[in-house]
Amino acid sequence: MAGTKALLTLENFINGKFVPCNSYLDSYDPSTGEVYCRVPNSGKEEIEAAVEAARAAFPGWSARSPQERSQVLHRLADLLEQSLEELAQAESRDQDHGQLSVSSGDEVSGWRGPRFRLRELGYVYHHVFSIPGEAAGLISPWNLPLYLLTWKVAPAIAAGNTVIAKPSELTSVTAWMMCKLLEKAGVPPGVVNIVFGTGPRVGEALVSHPEVPLISFTGSQPTAERITQLSAPHCKKLSLELGGKNPAIIFEDANLEECIPTTVRSSFANQGEICLCTSRIFVQKSIYSEFLEKFVQATRMWKVGIPSDPSASMGALISKAHLEKVRSYIKRARLEGAQILCGEGVDTLSLPPRNCAGYFMLPTVITDIKDESCCMKEEIFGPVTCVVPFESEDEVIQRANSVKYGLAATVWSSNVGRIHRVAKKLQSGLVWTNCWLIRELNLPFGGMKSSGVGREGAKDSYEFFTEVKTITIKH
Ligand code: NAD
């Protein structure tokens, strides 16, 4: 427990007011394993109140011009920027070394407001309107918590919707801090409602609510299945941003000086807890040994440390349960005869005594593993990556595509023709070549196959949060 200091206690934010809850959940600091705040354990009752507030605010908010809504969003973005230090501290507790990305002016400036197209066809005019879909339900995960929440809130309210958001119960503090800025930014009561709690309790109440016609969800594939089932009877509009099993494909003509540090970062940044992280590395046979040696050496330099250590590259994982899950994959790999080249069970982790009960582990490299192994098929979502050799271009494309996911991939080669050929054939919503995580937030973002349905990015999110209506007038 956090000693004698009073625990931070969060409240739901409904109709512009902070509202206490009848029951609370403990939230843990991943770097110590101690309870550091209490999060509302909301349910149906809180969702009813939030939906009522969102529906009451909708006529006024949606009637404002896109320019007025955009001004409010810009003010909110500025206030978030001004609170960056405080938010970053909270987020580093929410999740160590979580990158803080604020949906700021750049993202918001992409919104054009309801679009209007006019096409003349003889004496017939077609008018196409985008109209907001009313109260939208937004469910976000624990990794990059403020970034992924604001990436949903901004387009939804820019389009004229009002929202009920449910952040992850594991990382709720930054969302609660954002609520404190809404009034100052000029967001009217009821436009943004935030209800905290667990998925099965408050998440399901939101998804099943008949007056919430849109659900934008980012999280895991099993949760998406459940959300799809629950929303089916209401034919809800769904956007699903899900997990990945992202390959990096490294050809013999790759520039290893750039490729190795970038691939270490793509595998272990944010503890490997970014949906876009690399977890399968295919290396062409002729450079396999050289790559492996240099990659393991560079991984060992990737320092695991506590949040206040500026030299640390990686912090604790999000929870005890998640740490155990990640470790269980390494155990299974060992039992299958794979080699663990560095990290968990091979090297020693050194931490200050206060952090020994934190959820830390070393970045781990596995090799001699079959494509059929669960470590090569399932999303581990931690600092674990598998390195395997390949011989030909066709073979590696087929192997990279042989999993159910298709979120992100990386291709390393100095042959421009090959880069284009391979990138096009990969079943992946995003392909980076000779780089990783370079992103313009307005571009379409999202996965193929079981990695998701729909796309985020400014224009695509805007379209998700609106319905299209065509009116044809014959003269
Ligand atoms: P999760 O699916 O366990 O939870 C995500 C959110 O859904 C949380 O707010 C949770 O409380 C809620 N939830 C859980 N069960 C629910 C239910 N039955 N009904 C309604 N809501 C429910 O995922 P997570 O562990 O929080 O996040 C990690 C996952 O998110 C990984 O699979 C990762 O790849 C994925 N992710 C994807 C993207 C992307 O953009 N594609 C981005 C970040 C994370």
C-alpha cells in the first residue's frame, strides 16, 4: 500500500461534473506493484446517466458550425499541451515510459466539418451530406492511454457527436485529468462523458445500450469478438482497431547499421506494448548469423529501469497478470526446444529494492523456433521477439502472411523494386520500409484480417463518426 498518503480517488465525469461512484477498484503502480489510486467501478447506472447527458447535449453541439467545434478542440489541444509535464508524470505511472502523444491542433486541423458535394446531371441534383451519428461509445486500451483516447474523442466531437468514453481500468488517470480541462476549453456539459471501470461491467453496459449507435473500440481481438456479438442485435456501426503479430523482413542487402537499432526499438519500445511493435523478425540466411549476433548485442544495451531513470529505455509492464502471461510464452518456447538468446532467464535484472515487486522483465530474443509455435502466431504484447532465417522473397512473404493478424510490417532492403513488390504483397494495413513508426496522423491507419475493421486517421475517423445522406432533387 502507498503508506499513509491519501490515495488519489478518481470520479466519473458525467454532464460536465465529477460524480463519485458507489464502488471502486484499486489501480497499481507497475514500477512498485503498490496501489496508487482508486478507480470507479461503474456499471449500468452510470452508463444510463452518461447516455442521457450525451443525448441531451447532442442537438446543441451538432448544431454548432464545424468552425466553432474546431475552435473548442484547438483550445483543448492547447490546454493539454500546457499540462504535458503533469500528464506525462501520470502516464508514466499509468504505464512506465508510455509515450505521451496528445491529439493536438495537427490532428484536429484535418477536420473539414460536414462535407457537401454537388453533382449536376441534367435536371437532377445530388446533394451528399455527412451528418453526425449522435452519442458515440469510445472504448480504449491501457497502452498509450491518453493518445488512444484523444484519437477517438477529437474526431467524434469534431463531427458533431457527443461521446461516452470508457478508458482502460488499468490506466484511467490521464483521462480523468483531461476532464478537468474540458470546461476551460469550452466543451459544453454532456458533450464528453467519461465513465471508468472494467470491460465486462461498464464496457458491456455501454456496448449493449440501445441509444449508442456507434462504437469505436481499440483493444484485443477476443474483446472485439464479444463487442461484435453484443452490438449485433442493434446493428451498431463498429470500428475495431485490434492486435498484431508484426513481421520485420530483413533482406541481405539491408543497411544493418540502420536496421539493427531500429529493429531493437520496433521490438522493445514501450516494453513491446505498442500494437505496432515487431514480434517476428525474418532475416535472409546469408546474413542471419551476423544479424543475430549484432541484434542480441544491441538488445542487451536496451536498459530496463525505473521511471525516474533518464538512461532507461524500457520500464515495467502494465500489470502482474500481463507480466505472467508474457513470461508464460517464454516458458512454452523453451519447452518446444527454442533458444532464448538474451533476457528472461538468461540475463540478470538489477533494480532498486523498492522496485523489486514491480512488473519488470528484460527484453528477450528467441530463436530456433518454428512458425507454428504460439510465440510466432499469437500476440504476446511484451518485450519478446523471435528471430528466424528465410531463403527467398516468395517464401518470406508467404510465412509473414501466415498468421491471422495483419496490422503492421517492416521491410529492409536497398533494392527499390523489391521493396515495392514485397510491401504490396504483405497482408498488412501498414508497411514501413527501411524505417519504423514514421507516421503522419492524417493518413489511414488500421489493420487487415483479424487486426481490425475500419480505419482511423483524420479523414477516415471523420467518416466513421458520420452517416452519409444523399438527397436527389429532380427539377
Ligand atoms: P482489451 O481488449 O483487454 O481491453 C480494451 C478495452 O476494452 C479496455 O477499456 C477494457 O476495459 C475494455 N473491455 C474489455 N472487455 C470488454 C467487454 N467485454 N466489453 C466491452 N469492453 C471491454 O485490450 P487491452 O489489453 O486493454 O489492450 C491491448 C490490446 O489492444 C492489444 O491486443 C493491442 O494490440 C491492442 N491495441 C491495438 C491498437 C490498434 O490501433 N490497432 C492500439 C493499441 C492497442
